[in-house]
Amino acid sequence: MLNGHACKVVQRAGLLAVAAAAFIMAVGTAPARADSVRNDEMWVLDAISAPAAWQVTEGQGVTVAVIDSGVNPDVSDLTGSVITGPDLTGVGTPESNADWGMHGTWMASLIAGHGHAGGGSGIIGVAPLAHLLSIRVITNSGDPGYARYERQPQARHQRELAEAIMYAISHGASVISMSLGLGTPSLPVRSALQDALNHDIVVLASSGNSGNAVGARAQGHAPYSFPADYPGVLGIAAVGRSGAPANFSSDNLSVQVAAPGVQVAAQGADGQYWLVSGTSPACALTAGVAALVRAAYPGLPPDLVRDAITTTTSHRPPGGYDDEVGFGTVDAAAALAAAGRLSVQRLAGPGSTRTGLQRVGVVAPGLGSDSHYGGGTAAIPPAPLAPRGLRQLVTFCTLAAVCLAMIVIATNRLILMRRPFPPSVDQRPGMPGPERPVLRMLDPERSDPEWTGLGMPGPERPGPERPGPEMPAAGSQGWGPQHGGHSPASPRFPWSPAPPGRHAVPRDQHAPGPGE
């Protein structure tokens, strides 16, 4: 279920609702003096180089859609900056309720808070001159309609989120910030996000607060949260004051960058100041950085805004990326500088073409290869194969035809080899088969040579089991000692008894067949 304020992973009907992406942990109440609030906030602003970025822009002219639990437009640090959109939760809680919009107001103050008392007190957001479009899709746990909201079907929450994204598109948002999450993807939400990207809107979402969950340790990474894990969405993790990843921050491949998310000062819907923790404030701070980039370079498309943010991070992990902090902690000033270089190279201007989520432009000389993931367009190798023409097509067709013919021939031969032979001599003793002639030999007993079947004794021919006749005298037929012959008692070609069903054959001689 969507949730924007819980401090632990929620499970309903077996579905992990990683609204931990939106989860916030309120760990303190308002300090006594507003000036101390600004002092407590400065480490966060310094960690992302916001003061240096304000030398370029403070976010004027940009509208950030805050899809959350609603934003109170009347708190001191947001007065005049909030446009109130629809309440899509369906629970009917009035805005006058003290628990209405607490989480959303925290997030709004971090994105575009402008302080009060001349701007020197209270919360100042990363883009203090930006405008906010509040769209309510989740409730707080203290909301009177919270239980009713939690019982709503999951599909309804997905439809409400998709409707909120479409509303942001139609009302001029340049950036969409979603400090929330669901445990499953949705076709309506995915379609709405694609529409947002097609309208050049930068979309961000928190990656979740399930990093220290038991299930996360068992499977080696935290559960994925949507919309952070959708293509084209910048997923945000949380780090502490030292820059190390927060132990609750989800570690998975949806994480692209990180921002402060531990005891971050923010203003609530009650007008009080809170220290909040979670990937929710980290997402809001990064959305403020995206707003600065869009304010300075409104023609830069979403993919290049993401490139400007992800390629200029501080505290980069070993190897350049890991699933805890992504490419590192966002740096607003460095991101603006990178966006300026990309804009000067006119990658988003004339001559470029849109291809899905990417915009491909002409790479001008001097553009660093690290301006895109994987080394950038300048580092993309040429196509491995040359374009194929008619000659190559004819060649390939000829080769294919030859291969097919060889297969047919081989198959035909195999079929012929498997056909049974006609009856052989072995099957019909004493009679030659119709196609297989019997081996024959000359009978030395006859003065008139005659061919007889091998193994078929004639009237005067010895059988295989009685002694053979005396051999001719030496020299008469070449059967003598002078020719290296055998004695008459030891004929050169003794007969061997044939096994049953077979004919007797000489041991050492091949009997001549007809015509030999």
C-alpha cells in the first residue's frame, strides 16, 4: 500500500509495500528558536553545495509537483509558493485536520522553503524560488481516514498515482518528486511516467527504507520500490552527516544517487519544525537540485538532467558505483556546471532526435566522454557490421541453398542405409541370393574346372569334417617345397568347420569370385 509517513516496512496481504521509499522517521520536535533551525539545517545544504548553486539560480520559473500526502500552503516557510491540486485518496479528510499533509509539507519545505522573517529564519529549500504543485495520493498514520485508505485495493492506489502523474503533466510541472513507493510495478503508472518523460519532465523517487530489514539481508539486497525502479526515474538513497549510507536506506540497483536523509530539519503541516529521517527527505533535496538545473537550462531534456546530476556527485564509492549510494552524493553546484556544458554543446538543441527515453545529439569537440553513462556518446563504438547490400544477400541465399541441398542428400543416404537387404547366402544355405553372388573357388579335384559354391562340397569334394585328398606332386601345380609349399599331409588351405548357419571359408585365402 502507498504510505508516506511510516518508519518501518509495512506488509499487507503478503505484498511488501515499500512505501519505505516514502517513509519518514520523526525523531524530534521543533527547536525553541527559528534561527537555530537554520543552523541545524546548514550541514544539509552544505553537503549538497546548495549555497554555491544559488550563485547561478534559486529555481525561479520552475514548478515541482509534490505527489505526497498533501502540502499545507499556509505554513510560514511556504507561503505563496504552493498550488493546491486534487486529493485523490478518497478518504475525505479535511485540510483543517492536524494530521492532514504532515509528510507532504515536510518534503515541500526541503524542496522550496523560503524561510520567513526576511528569509533568514526557518527552513530554506534547495530551490527557494520554485513553485510547488501539491497532489495528495497518500495519508498519514494519524489521519482519521488512514484505516479506510489502507483497506483500499492495491490497484486503486496504483491508479491514483498514475492519475496524479498525469495531473502534474497537464499543469505545467517541470519536475515530479515522489517520496513514496509500492512493492509492485503497475502498467498505468509506467504508462503515465513514460508520458511525463515524453513531456520533458524530470522524475525522482525515493528508493526505500528497507536496507536493514531481515528479508533484505537474507537476499543480499533490499526489496525494490516503485516508482524508483521504473526506467527514466532517478532513484534516491539516504546518507548521514558523514556521507556514509544510512543503515535503513535500501540498497538495490534502483539507487542512482544519494542525499542527506538522517535528522534533516523540515517544517511540518502544523507549522512546527521537525528532524526527520528516511529516503523521503533525500528525494526531496535531490528534487530541489533538479529544479535548479531546469531553472538554469529549461531546454535540457530529462536524461541529460539526470546525467548532469549523476556524473558530478561527491563521495563517489570505489569503482564509481554501488547499490547503497549509487554514483555518490548529489552536488548541486557541480550539476549546474555540467548542465551548462551539456547545454552549450547543444545536445538538446537543433539536430538532435528523440529515441524513447534518450535524446541523441551531435557530439561537439571538447565534450568529455564521462558526460554520459558508460563513457557517453563519444565512447560508443561503431556498428560491428557494415550495411548489407544486394550482393551479400545473394551470397547468403546461395550458401543457405547449398547447405539445404547437403542436408537433403545426407538425409536420403541415411534413409537408404536403414533399408533391409534381401535374403543373403547366410540366410539361405547353399543358394545364392537374388542380388548377392556367392563366393566361389576352383575345385582342384576336377580336370575340367568348374565353379562350385563355396562351402558346398561337390560329389567328390571333401566335406569340412573329413580329411582332404592328397595334394598334387611337387611342381605339378606349383604346390611343392621348391615353391615354399606345404607337404601333402598339410594342405595349404585347410578347411575350417563353419558355425551353424554359416559356410566354411578358408582361413588364409580369399577365394576368387567369378571373373577373377
